[in-house]
Amino acid sequence: MTETHNMTQEPDVAFLEYVVKALVDHPSDVKVTRVVDEMGVLITLDVNPGDMGKIIGRTGNTAKAIRTLLRVVGMKNNARVNLKINEPDGGKGTSASKTVDEAIDDLKI
């Protein structure tokens, strides 16, 4: 198993990886990147294109819940945590410049 993180993984990254890998069909394709700057912690999530719907959820509810829980984990560790979910290449949208918010809107029935 190849990890881009060291053995002392940050609690927010460990939490996100655990939750996301439990939700998706392709857990080996889950990639989490963590960057800290003056604004706080930005965690970027990449998943298999076929798993985007599972991560976003109906009307974005799953993504909202994950973000809320990540903020709670961050508060516990005195950090402001934000999550960015990357749109995979070759995603469902017709435009490569589509944002996650636009993708969420497309999921509304």
C-alpha cells in the first residue's frame, strides 16, 4: 500500500480517508491532499469518476455532511478546515470547467 502521508497522519485526513473509502466502490483511487496556510487547512479530495455521486449525494447532502464533520474535527484540533472535492477528468458534465456546485445542481431531479 502506497501512502503519500507519513505514519503520523493528521486527524482530519485520517477521518476523511476513513469515511470516503467506506462510501466508494474504488477506495484505492481515493487521494487526499492537505495544505495549511494563513486561512487554515484546505483538504482536497480526488475520487474515481464513478464514485462522485456517492460522495456528493442527493442534492449534495453527503458532501455537506462530510464538510460539517470535518469542521468539527478541525475545531477539536484548533484548526479551520475546508474541503474541496475535485471534479474528475471525464466527469459527467459537458464542460471541464464545471465546479462541484454546478455538478450538485445537475444531480437535482
